[in-house]
Amino acid sequence: MENQSTVNKWVVLIILFLNVMFGFGGMNVIAPLSSEIDADIGITLAQIGATVAFFTLASPVFSPIGGVLTDRYGARWVLFFAGLVLAVAGSARFFVTGPNQLIALMFIAGLGFACVGPVIPKALSTVFPAAEFGKANGIVFSAFWVGSTLAFSLSTKVLSPFFGGWRETTVAIGVCSAVSAVAWLFVFRDATETEETAAKEQGDNGAEQGSGLATFLRILKIKDILRLSFFYSLCIAALFSILSLLPRVLEDRGLEQPGMLAALLTGAMVAFNILGGMLSDRFGRVPVLVVSALVFGLTMPALLTFSGPLLMLSLLIAGAAAGPIIPVSTAIPVEMPSIGPALAGTALGVLFMIGNLGGFFGPIIAGWVIDTTASPWPAFLLIMAMAWAAPLLLRGVKTR
């Protein structure tokens, strides 16, 4: 379904990309600025970790609600208000006097950002045709990693010195979130009721809006979305475990510049967020996800065995395999015959609720395994097992 005849679809994509980049980047500036924050208000590494954990924890709590709101009131207004929450909570960090206030504001920002995920595929499906939808979805989801990369690389050397400190930096990013949210309000229009009806008939899903709770419960009864959600949860558990553990594991192996090596993986992810979406447009969503999960799992022993060029190649392959998982998984609910665009927001809320629980618990379990066994091998083999088990859940999942 295509909409937005008066506004170029790529303008919509760029504004949506900026909303995601500033929202997620605003969370990631805290870790690199932790020394400066510690000198100002006193904060431990555990409390720095809590800022990230509480931002992430908001997603399982609020993503289903954000999804229902997106279906009921439209992606336009939901993303606008989510951007305002991110802007206000982000800028309010200027006034904190202790770590607990900072953690609370990060949770509030996380509540706003939890609404962003369900908006992305639903909004893009109204402006891009099916043949370009996977590519567009991949571009916007790459904003997560672009925002993270910019936050880690620019916060201490560029942003804080330029704006005058960590507090001023958070305000500047908050202002950027507000501006991108207002821009979204001007460039995007939700599908009309006629277009939604046409989409339902074309998808043959017969979806109808009921109460928020009734819609949510109806989605929970659809086996295909549950299979996809648990696939996504296992993959996110594996991926987030690697992202959190890899630099330390490489450092313990005695390798130089472990952070730069780990960046090879995330850099490849950015590229294959986009390329994976394009491949799924051509070859199908489920086949791309199956290959991605299997190849990602296959690289785990290589990350502990190789060094030098072979390790770098393994990291690039791992990142390339992981790249399509998030954008392709989130494209599927929009195209499911039993869901379609009309209920995609609620379905994506369920996907993020279940999936991000894996992202929360996966790194904790993998880290505990390493601490208990004093070796990374059992944890990495567990990660490989999760990645290889995940495709079994996609059997029988129907997409477009």
C-alpha cells in the first residue's frame, strides 16, 4: 500500500531514521561519558549498567501498549508523542543530582522509545511498495547501530567539549529528538480508512479494530506471531550476549584493541541491516532469517579460535549474518495474512515484548556461565545453540 503522494517517501524514511538515531543514541551517550558523570554526581559502573538496563526493560513493559496505540491512533501521533517523551526525559538529565534520578529518567525515556519499534514497519508499509519494504525497514533499523556508533565515538572527544559538558550534551540530543519528532508530524500521514480497508481485503486477513485489550489478546492467539516472537527472542538473546561479552572476551585472549575488533561486527551489521532487507525482498523473509541465524551460530567457535585476519573475517561474517535479523523479523507481521497493516502495531508490540526479554536475560545468563566455568567456550556454545535452535520455530510461518 502506498500513501504520501505529496511527500517523497524517502523524506519520510529520513525523518523516521533521525527519530530512531537520536532516540537510541541519547541512551548510549551515558556509558562513554561515565567518567565525567562520576566526577560530577558520583556514579558506579553498576549504576551506569542500570541506566542501560532500565531503558531496555521499559520495552517489554510498554511495547505492547505502544503497539496497540499505534493501531488505534496511527503511527503519526504515536511517534510524535514518543519523541517528545524522549526529548523531555533526555533534556531533564541536565538537572539530576544523583544516580537514582538519572536511572529513573532513563526508564521514562525507555517508555517513549518502546513505542518507536512498532511504529517503524507500520509507517513504512504505508509509503513503500512491497518490493521495497524490506530495504526501507532495514535502512531505518540500521539507525539503532548508527546512533550507538556515533554516541560511542563522538561523546567524549567532540560532543561534550563542544557543548560544555555531559549535561549540556544530553540537552542538545533532547532538542534533536524534539525537532525530529515535530518534523515527523509535518511529513507523515497515516493511511486513510479507505486505504486500510483495501489493505485488509488485499491481505485477506479480515482484521478489525476492537478494544486495545481484545486486540492484544487476539494477537496472542495467532500461532505464527508467537513462533516469530520466540525466534526473535532467541536470536536477540544470542546477539545481545555477543555484543555485551565480546570486547571483554577478546581482551582476555590478549588481543590488542578489542573494542575496534568488536566494531567490525557492528559495522557489518549496519550494512546488512539494509542488504538483508533487500535480499528478503527478493528471496523471501523466512529463508533469509534461517540462513542468518545458522551462519551467525556457525561463527561462534571461530571468534574464540582465530586471530589476525581470520578473526576479522569471522567478525565481519558474524555481523553480516546478524544484520538482517531485526529488520526482516519486524517486516513479517505487516505481511502476515492473519495480521496485515491494520493490526501490525499490536503484533509488533508482542514481538518486541517477547524478543526483548531475551535481550535482557541472554547476556545475564551468558555472563553467569562464563563466571561459573571460568571459560568463554560454554557460553559461546550456548549462544551457538540458541542461534541454531531459533529457525526451528519458523516452520510453517506464513508471510506474504
